[in-house]
Amino acid sequence: MNARSRPGPLNLITDVGGLLVGNAGDDALKSGVTVLTGDRPFTAAVHVMGGAPGTRETDLLAPDKLVTEVDALVLSGGSAFGLDAAGGVMAGLRAAGRGFAVAGQHVPIVPAAILFDLANGGDKDWTESPYTDLGREALREAGTGFDLGREGAGLGAMTATTMGGLGSASLVLPWGATVGALVAVNALGSATIDGGRHFYSAPWEIGGEFGGLGPAMPSDPAARPVTKADGAAGGGQGASTTIAIVATDAKLSQAQAQRMAIAAHDGMARALVPSHTPLDGDLVFAAATGEVPLSDPVIGALDLGHAAATCLARAIARGVHAARPRPGDLLPCWSDLS
């Protein structure tokens, strides 16, 4: 990365050509679903670093498995109930003739990950899971433009000190590849320093995209930071997890995409303190559409990993920065802080 790297025209993951994002949410439920899909199937991989993940079809993304491409990736609220969202996405894709062809059938491949937002004050007294319909709706809404903050899987998300949200960011590398990140921020820890307005991500901010306040130091860098485990609003120890997707138009194998996902976790650690805890299910999917050859098999992969980490750190801050208050919130939004 150097000074010539710059955000794409939308500063969203959909600056990666051919990718689309859709959101659906329910304000009463205080939860929602975000779907990333494409004009055609794309290479995908995953890496989990949190201690409490909730996932669907992630074993399929290992480099030694039969299916090497997917039709969509799903980020959802709802804890394990949210995994139903992938069924709604599958139904919509199958109706459109999408999916892995086998025995005369089309089986859409839709890995998914969830965050825990069941204790955020929303109405969770359903008789049937709402997430299947939310997944179907999010797929219908998929396009290149989408809103950040209290949207999709970020609708009811929280950090230890503020409401969370859905964030995204992108970079165009000097040799032509584009990298983007999409994230639902629901961390056990915090995105801001000492509960204030300064973001941990500040050293990687571009153009004042999340307030332009610059870096700050914690009052006591050696102290354990405040987390939901300290009794913060939102359900305490079980109410966490940050889930993300990083994407590129570079041509990558599944193994190379997995390395990009691993590197992207550095961005999560830059932006959320603490991150990757035993009480978070922190996970990063990687997606690659294969339109741009790697500039160099080693240095190009290094560039992509660093760009993915940088985009994810920025996307986390952008999601929290964009959040706006809604009735019944248990925590303030960043915009409420003075």
C-alpha cells in the first residue's frame, strides 16, 4: 500500500465490480440480515478467530472441498435463529435458476454467520423465526448502493459503549485491484477509546470518513478495557460477535482468499478493543471475483491482505459512526456523544 491507494467511488464493498449487497430489517425486532451476492458465483473462504461463532456451510469453504464457488454470503442477527436467513436467500436464488448443478437440480451455496442481538431490547416473542423472510427480502434488495449504520445485520448491533452498526469501505490498489470490506459490528469490546468519540481505527481513516477526529491514547493503556462482560447493556457476556466480509476483484484460489481473510482480522484488532475474545464469534469471509490478475503471486497477495485489514478497520468505524438513534435503544449512538 502507498499514497496512491484510494477509496473506490462508493467507498463500499460494491466497488468490487459484480458484487451486490442487500439489507432487510425489522425495527420492532431490532434485528436484520445483510446479503452479499454477485452477478455470478465467486470464490470464497473464511477464517474464524472468535471463541463463540455461529455459522452455516463454512466447512465447505476449506481449500480441499469439492465446491470452490458460492452464490451468496449472509450476515445475520438473531444468534442461531439467524442462520435461517440463508434458507430464504437460497430459495430466492433457486427461483432465479442459481446454484450448484447436481442431479438435475440447482443448489445455491450460501454460507452464513450470525451475531447475538437477542438481548438488545427488541421484540423477540415470535412463534416462527422471522429470519427466513428477512433473508429473502435482503436478496431482493441487493444492489450496488446501500446504507450504513442501523441497517441489515447491524440494525440492533451494539458495542460495549455505543450502538454498533453496518459498515463498509474500499480501496483501489495502484496495480488495479479493488478491495472492500463489509461488517456488522456487535463487539464485546468497544470501537471508541474510553467510551468517547475517538475511534481506535483513526490512524487508518481516509478523508474524514468517520469524523476526522484523529488518534487518541487510552487513559490507561495497561488497564483491561470496558466490555459487555462488565454488565454493560445488551445482555452481558453472551451478547456479542463481529462478522465481516472482505472482497476483491483479484483472481485468487480458495487458499489465497483464506489468507486474505486471515490478514483482515488484523483490521478487526485495530478497530475493536478487545477483539477475538472467548465471548465473541468474530469471523471474516473472503470473496474474490477473479477479474484482475495478481500483480505478483507474493507481493500482490501481501497488498491484498494489508488492504483488506485497512478496509475492515475503516468499515468498523464507519458503521458505528453512521448509527443513528432509534426508539428503545439500550445505549447511545456515536452521534449522541459529546
